[in-house]
Amino acid sequence: MRILISTLFCGTILCLGGCTNTTVPENHDEVRVVPAGDKATIGHLSYNVVDSQILNQLGDPTAPRIPHDRFIMVQVAVTNTSNVDNPIPAIEMIGDNGKTYPESTDGTGVTNWLGIIRHVGAGLTARGNVLFDAPAAHYQLKFSDESTDNQILADLPLSYTHERMDDVTIPTADLPGGPSGGTKPK
């Protein structure tokens, strides 16, 4: 009888052991998202999105640089809080659909371009523009830390307030109090 009870007990324990979840839970670290203009700190670098512009061309109007979709130029300030010089990693732009867009490696026509190979000295702030070629949409900028797998996102709102429309003629009759005819906005 003891053998039968022991066998049933062991069998029940083995059966219950087989029914439990033995998989290791996945690490779901939540990525923090900050609004543009707020500090996005990761490691020893603190990023701040200062401004963004959507452009349909860059450079000299007689020989402009034309994007595949639209140029999205983002002015950033990167502060190094450590006591040693640190590299500034590449920045990615992520759309709501999950598609990623890398920074442009060509700074032609970009004023105050931050560059490709860049660093910021101990306790200093580097400021400059980074450029993306993507459709006009809502995006988040992904800032990474080269020494770890950490990342933080900055929400980049869709805004046409700085969009240049040099090649579009807008009739002034559509403007309040404007005479008829066309004009080019500057």
C-alpha cells in the first residue's frame, strides 16, 4: 500500500511538473519616450531635440539637392555628463509603422551639420543638424548608447510650420485681404 501511495504521489508530482511553464520569461524592458524638447538621457549622453524642419530641397536653388521623399532636418543638442570624451552614436528615425530611417551620411546643403564621425568632450554640449530622407509623417528619434543596448525615443511631432515651398505658387486671392495673382512664399 505504501508503494502504491508513493508511486501515485511521485506520478502526480511529475505530472504537475510537466504542466508548469518552464520557459524563462522574456525580458521586456520598456523603452522610454520623451516629447521633443525634453531631455532624453541615456548613459553619459543627454539629447535634446531643439527644432525640426521638413524640406523639399537643400542647397542652392539653381542646383538643389532633391530628396527621394522629403528631407527632415532635426537640430539636436548632445551633452556629455561624464569626465571623458564620448562618441555620439548614429540616430535613427522610426515611423509609426515600425519602418526605420537612418541618418543621411551626406551633409551637402545642411547648415551646421553634426557630421558622421562625431564626439562631444567631457562636460560639453555639441549642437548641430542631422538629416533624414523619409515621407512626411509622425516619427520618433531613437537615441542609443554605444556601450550598452539601452535606447530612448524622442517623439518628433509632424509639423509643416517650417516646410519650405519654394517651388509652389500660391494665389494671393486665397489669402485674407490679398490681391488676385500669384506669389512665391519665401
